[in-house]
Amino acid sequence: MAGAIVVARNRPGPELPEPDWAGGFYLPPRSAPTSTRMEGLIAITDLLAALPLRGVFAASADPSRVGLLAESPHSTTTTALTDVEDTLCSAADYLLGTQFRPGSALFLAEPERVLGAFRRSLTNFQLRIDTSQHAISALLGLARLHESGRVTCGRAEGGR
């Protein structure tokens, strides 16, 4: 499952119609699919960290390198874990772009009522409670992984 998520995220490049779509899922990307996939990767990261055999998850943009492996000194494991981390961090960047802030809520009838909520996508201002709930859950999970040292956003790919 995690391997499919890593492979499916929108990556920056000439094939992506809009640069702001990087990190999201689908074309055009939407908030709910992005946040639910983040929740899935976070749950898998937690599960594998708790395995008594100290399993290491290898998810990669290379479909031949997807699976659950025993702890291994091979560099493919490190690279694969970095792919999961990069997916989580870039998805968070996309997701935060869909959050209503003063600038994006400015032209709404009651902007103060939507501040902090997450809209359906960068171009669709529809609000649903489950969209915001999944976004908040995903971002809290990522913050927890960051605090534990298992994920470090902010080091590469656009200054996360």
C-alpha cells in the first residue's frame, strides 16, 4: 500500500500541469485524498517502528523496490525510507496550501468563519468537515513523527 502511495504522488516537473500541484494526489489534486494517504503512511511508519523484528519498510518510486524487509544495512532501505519521508513532507506542503488563511479567505462573505479550515483543493473552495478533520489528523501525525525524529521535513525539495 505505501509503495503505491509513494509512486502516485505528484512530483515537480514538466509533466505536472501546475507547479502548485506537487505533493498532492490526482490531477488536479484534492485535499482529502492527500491527507488520507498521509494518514496511511503515518500509520504504516508507526506500525513498522513497533514491530518486534524491527522491520524496515521499503517504499520507493521504483515499483521493484516496494515491500517489507528485515533490517538491512543496504542503501536501498535508506533510500526507500527517504521516499516515504519525501512523500509525507511534500504532501504536507500541498495540504497547507489548501488551508484558508487571511489572503485566501479575503473575498469570502465571512472570512473569519473559515480561517484555518481546509478547502477541497487549491481551486475549489468547498468546505467539508471531513476534509479539515483528515488534514488536521495528517498534520498532527506528521508533527508527532517529526518530534520523534523519524521524519525530518525542511531539508530538501523546495525548503520544506
